[in-house]
Amino acid sequence: MCVLVSCLKSKLKTGINRSVDFTVKRWAKTLKRGQDPEKVKQMPVFQFVGKNLEKKTRVYTWGSAETGALGIANLVKPSDRFKKPRPAVWRPLRLTFFNLMKVYDVGCGYGFSVFAAVASDTTKRLFGTGINTDSQIGYHESENKKFLGVLIKPSPIDLPIYESTKVKKVSCGRAHTVCLTSDNELFSLGNNAYGQCGRPIIEKEIFHGSRKVNKIYGIDEKVSEVVCGQDHTLFLTENGSVYSCGWGADGQTGLGHYGNAAIPTKVKGDIEGEKIVSLSSSADSVLACNEKGDVFGWGNSEYNQLHVATSETQLNIPRHLPLKNIGKVKQVAAGGTMCLVVNESGQVYVWGYGILGKGPEVAYIKDPSLIPEPLFGCNEFNTDVKVKSVTASLSHCAAITNKGDLYMWGRNRNHCLGLDNTNDQFFPLRVPVPITVVKASLGVDHTVVLGLSLL
């Protein structure tokens, strides 16, 4: 036994760079046979703890590379590693630009990506890459002072904030970006043709090459989340209230009309007085749920997403959706043509139109239907696996389990599903990302995930 302890101590002194946490008693049990049980009980117990390794944030991207949205310059401008441009990437690639940074949030727009991150060698707190035709990722210029309408790698976005301030949340629409700072300040960039940036609409305003970074006013409460739809923006406060601005032609602002709203305005209807805890919109439909697990919806209902609340194809004010037999809802996701919810048991229900995750024969479901739990890794050997969150884009979806695994399904535009093929995926399938996934953001044809890793 003394020899065993000595060996363990010598291994620790060699500086093995991994966590060691065990007791000599465990090893003593292997030697127990043939020894006096009383002497075994009297043996001393030692515990050695090595250096704990801190998990680091890591970013992985895949899908369409042509726009620069993946943030890997060599995919667009070839180097020794990539001999020619790559139009798409089918497997997850680590975005090494953020290896030395703490990344707080990621957001995907239509052909561009935005990252909220902090590094010790820069005061910048927001970075963007991809399409920038409407200055949705800030003003950037080339060496000859010409405005860059496309960026092929992450570049810092100037914000009028203090050096100690962090960007906590970021969300992207078709051509606009909104972010929330640790000082509860809201900033927006990009196209404001419909008021989606939360400022007055200027007739015939030119957004290409704009240096404008707008500070959003009008929300007196502390904001906890920002959600960008296609051309509108939603704000969720810590008190559970919802504010909105932008395009309202389908009722997606929820303000009781079909006009545009340039200034964030509090949304009422059936959510008035309710504490909303989850809010989602990626196109023109909106879903929300309160702390009691009730679901609400407004906006576009062309594919009967909101049929339990209206017979019309549009709904301009929040209405309670009396969804049956789905349990207490904890989180919602509104895609382009489909809706998803996760209940407190970690089950996923889906309805609407498209590739819904229930096989190639099921393209339309009017009422919520359960996606079988084994498709997300829950089986007799892993009974504790549950889906923690879901998200949806125009035509594909993603789910993250409590184990940090990522599952995706839907239209596989430009390999946006991260699977080793070009086929559409009709059932949820696990994506081989070598991290514990925390968040997945879905663009039209590219994906960005944020996670934790020891490497």
C-alpha cells in the first residue's frame, strides 16, 4: 500500500495536466482479498486533487461558406491548406479566431454571423463576419478606404460602450443586428426600412456604408433577451414583459395592427400581466410561453401554426394557444413554417409544415405531435437524456440535450445540418461536434454553435 501511495505522489509531481480525484481506499478494495477485514477498515484514506481544468468556450461553424458567414477566411480566399474556394462546409469546423476569448453569445442572420466576446488584448466586445451590404455588422473598409460589403473573417464592431462593459446577448434578422450589454443598453445596426432597429424610419435612407450605431430607447424595464425575426425585433424583460418594433404586415409585432412600428412598444393582448419566460421568432411567426407553461402566439399563420386561436392566416395581437396533452411547456421555437415546444419532461412537440422531424411521409401536422424521445438519444441505457432547448430557422431545426449533444433535421441547404451528406434530414440526427453544446444559432443556410471544451 505504501508503494502505491508513493507512486501516486510521484505521478502528481510530474505535473500531469489533467484532474485527478480519487482515494487510496478505492485501490485498497482491489487488494482486499486475503487481508484481515479489520485491518482494512483501519487503513488511512488519502485524497489527492490535481489541477482542475477550466472549460473554455469554443465556436464551431458549418454550412454555406461563400458569404463569409463561417468566419474562416481560407474557405473564401484559398491558402496552402485550402487550394480553392469552398462553397460549403459539411462538417463542423472550429472558429479558431475566438480560441483566446470568452464568448458569451452568437447570432446568425441571412448570410452573416455576429459574436459577443471578450479578449484581454482588445476593448472590442462585438465581432461580425459575412454579408454586410446594409452595414448590419458595422462599418468596415479596405486598405484603399472603400467600404466592405462582405467580410470573410470576424472583425470588431465599434460600439459606444465603456471598456468594462460586455455584450451579453446578440440576435440577427435578415439585414439587421441587435445586441444587449451588461449595462442594460440596447444597440442596433443595419437595415431600418421598417423600424426593426428601434429608431424612426427615414425615407429613402441608404444603409450601405452607414456608420450609424443606434442606441435603443423606450424600454424602461431591464431587458433579458433580444429576438430578431426577419424584419422585426422583440425584447423580453426580466419582469416577463415583451416589447416589439419593425415590420408588422403579418401582425408579427403583436401591437394590434398591421403597420410598422419604429419605436419599441409594449405588447399586450393575452400576454398582458403574464410573466413570459421564452420568446422565439425567426421569420414572421412568434411564439411565447409563460412561467406556468402556457403558450401564446401571433403573426403569420399561413400553415395553421396559430389555428387554435384564429381561423385567419394572420394574427396581430397575442392570443393564448390552448394546446392539448403536451404538458407544461418550458421553451418555444418558431420557424418559418413550423413550431416547436419543449415540455418540462424534455419532450419535443412539433406542428406546422415542412420537414418536421417525423419522417419523409409527414410534411404537415395541424396540432402538436411528439417527436419520439429515442431520436434524441433517450433509451433504456440512457434514461436520463432530455431535450433542454430547441431552435428553428426558415426550414431546419436543432435541439440540444441536457448532455450537451446537438441534434438537427430539416432542409440541408449548403450542408447547414453539419452531416456528411447533401440529403435533407427527416429525423433528428446527432451532429458530431466535439464540445458540450450550449447554444445553436441557425441562419438560412449556415449554422454556428457555442459550447464548452477542455481542449
